Amino acid sequence: MKHYRSQRGFMLIEVIFAVMLVALGLFVLIEGLSRCLAAARSVQNYSRVEMLLANKGYEFRVEQAQDYEDKDGRFDDFPGYSWQRTLESTDEEDLWKQTITVYWYERNKLTSDSVVEYRYLPEKRK
């Protein structure tokens, strides 16, 4: 006499295993999406910072060409971003190293990016 198993449904262990696989897949998808969003936010911050650095560089070369002081400040249009400009003397006469740095917080960590330019400033004294 043969015993046949009823084929009407799944066993409890099969259901638990399927639910675990679905949960694991959802966790992996959510984690991947979270990382993609963080990377997109980071790229957006860096592209904004590059624009801000270019604008500040232009401002100090053209609009405030005679401004020779170290300065810092905030961007009115971009809250959360601040800047600092320093001028350092070099070994060459009248050649100054200008460093403009933009600061912002990303993932609760202070982050910065800088641009360095060398400027000929014969009126500035060491």
C-alpha cells in the first residue's frame, strides 16, 4: 500500500523560506537604492561647489581685483555652504598663491573642495 502526499498546498517551511528570500531581496534593493541616492546627492554637491568656486575665483580676479585680504563668508543663495580665501606669498616677487575653499556638510561630516590660483599682484606687500 502506497501513501500519497496531498499536493494541495505548500508546507510551512517552504512558505517561511519564500518569505525570507523575498525579504532578503527587498533589503538588497533598498540598500542599493539608498547608496545610489547618496552618490547622486554627493555628485550634486560637488557640481554645485565647482560652480561656487568658479564664481568666487571670478569675483576675486575681476570684480574685487584690488582686494588683497584673507576673507571668508557664506553664500546667501546656498545655505549650508561657506567659503574662505587665503593669499600666500611665493618665492617669486609679486606672485601670490590664492586658495579658495568651499565648505559644506555631507552625511554629517564637514567636507571641502579648493581651487588654487597663482596671481600677479605687484601692489600687494608681503
